Amino acid sequence: MLKYLFILAISLLGANTASAGWTDYPGLYDVVDVAADDVLNVREGPSASTPIVNTLAPNQRDVEVVDVSPDERWGLVSFPEGSGWVSMRYLARQPGQNPRYLPKPLGCGGTEPFWSLDINNQTAQFDIMGGEPRTFTPVWESKPEGMQAISYAVKMQGRGEEITAVVTRKQCSDGMSEAVYGFSIDLIMSGDYGNYYYSGCCSLY
């Protein structure tokens, strides 16, 4: 029954997001053109007149830009317990990121109960508070039929268990901090431990 509900959820998601088109965000960037003795300011809003809420080092790498302002001059980034805006003038996108494919590695998680799913090229590890870590092997992934590259479906198999998940490029909140994530995830785990549904957020490493 859960699998049929999951298929229905994918269909409804497709109806709501198919028109959204391609998107290059979230993406990983490096800080550039900042003097070695300076920092890149993270501001409260997409404007140089808003307060500074954090800073990035002049050689900072792997900065995840979740979204950009309408004029594409400012990028939304997250940091522990918060988020803010950085001038895109000082960020360079890392090569090799194709939004048509599920980005890896990808770290996902949720609350109530606390759980995490780390997806790499060859394996995926699922952890839940109070439980033993379980390792899965991704066996299938695809863009759900009729949808564009903002969503991805993936199936993973472990010892007597299976995970089926949909990862979507959209802003997501963990509900416990002001951090903003660039992906949401909905997954069903079935097998030895029963059938469970989890939802949460994901970020690039």
C-alpha cells in the first residue's frame, strides 16, 4: 500500500513541478577575487546595505548557493543555524555540475526522529537515532517520467531492506533552525524493520 501511495505522490509532484523548468541551483561555488587579508560578507538580504550576518574566508571552497536573487547578483547560502546573501561577483561555480542528474555526494536528513541518509556514487548510508547504521547500494535512479530536472527518483537496496526516494530541487527547512536547504527528500523504507515514510532536506557536500 505504501508503494502505491508513493507512486501517487510522485505523480502529483510531477503535475505541480513539471512547468518549473531547468534550474542550476543549488550548486557548489568557490570564493574568488577576495584579498587574502579580507573576507566575503554574508548579508541579511540581497543588498550591500543590509546587515552582515556571517563571513566567508577568501579561499573558501564548496559554498552551496541555494538560490539567487531575481537580478542574479546575490546568492542565498546557509551556515550553521542560519542563512544569508553573498555577492555572486565573488563566487565561481565549480565545473562538472549537471542539473539533469542527481548530485552526489548528497547529505539528507530529518527530525522526529532524527535520521540521515548520505548518498555517494557507490553506496548510501542510513542512520537513525537509536539504531544501527545501515548501508545501501543505489541500484536505479531516474528523472520521474514527465518531469524536468528539478526532481530525481532513486532506489537503494540493503540487507533485507529497500529505500525508494524522490529528491527535489526546492528550498527546504529542517524546522529547527533558520538554515535553508536547496533540496527536499521524501522516502519510503521497507523490509526487515517494517515500512516507514520519512521526509526531510538535503544539501551538497
